Amino acid sequence: QTSVPEDEVVLIAKNFVRIVNEKIIPQWQGAIVSTSTIYYDQKLKPVVYCFDVIKDRAEKGFIMVSTKENEYPIQEFSTLPAPHKRSFDSCLKKADNLITKEQKLGTPRFIWLGISSYCTQFPILVDGKEINKITIEMRSLQVIDAKIPPFQDKKINHDRIVKSKDAWQDITACNLQPATLKLINYITTYKLYISDIATS
């Protein structure tokens, strides 16, 4: 699949906030998006950009935008903090308890395995060199085997590809009326909106 340029991903996130605050999340009225955090697949290739939604200098939720033009641009969004922020301290404590005194934890990587399925991965370092890694599922805090389950990729579906490209175009153009109607339709169909209750 073709990767989407980062500047287009940023535009999608900004325009999406404008679109949803009219019909779906009115509390995002006047909100902006911050610098993104990359979530990777099991091969450490970028798969989604996770943006914080900011209003009055406070975090009001997150948006995950796909890096692939054949996928719907918006993969997830919520009024909760981003998954890695909700779970990071617990994942770090778990990982720290699993290494020896000679080992250190490297810069974490966030893994996206599909909607509502995320991991935090810590490289294990000895003398500054990565010798292994610890991967922890963000919700259950379970340590995942070295072989992360394959990304939940979807079979090629021509109709889905066409609708995905239409969605990219509508949101990129911030074509509010048709974009809002289509958005509500495919959010309902594919259950992209992760509600406060579902993720708490």
C-alpha cells in the first residue's frame, strides 16, 4: 500500500476535528491537534499517527490517522487520553521489574495491532546495545511473546479502497457536509469511535 505524506496526515487530523465537533463531539469545538506520536506494526513500520486533541491547553482526546491511503484515514478517536499515555507508567514499571541490574530499558516504541489493540515495546540495552526487547500489551499489562501477532490487515476490497480514497479527499478538502454524512455512516458501520465507556 502507498504511504501517505506526513503533512497530509496532519491536515487530515486538523480537518477531522473541525468535522466531528459539529455532529459527534461538540466539546472539541475550537480544539487543535498536537505533534503526533507514531505507532508501528510488528515490523516496526509506521502504521498510524496518534494526535492529541488540545483545547484550552488541556488534552481532550486523541485521533489516530492511518499512514496508508487504501485504509480509512481515521482509524480511531476518543475523548480519553491516548492509549500510550493511559498505560505508560504501568508498562514501564512492569518492564523495569523484568530486567537485570546490568540491563537498561531503551526508548519505548508503541505498537498498533488493530483497533483497540496496542503494545508498548522497550528495547533491552547492555552497554548501549539492544540485546532483546520486552513487549507489553497496554490494557492487560501482559508480556507478549517475542513474535508479536501479525497486524490485523484487511483483505483487498475494491469497494473499501474506493470509499477510503473518497474519505481522504473529503476530509483533506474539509468538505464538511458530505464528509460529515459519510463520516457518520462509516463510523457507525465500522465502529471507529471508541467511547469513554468502551475504553475505560
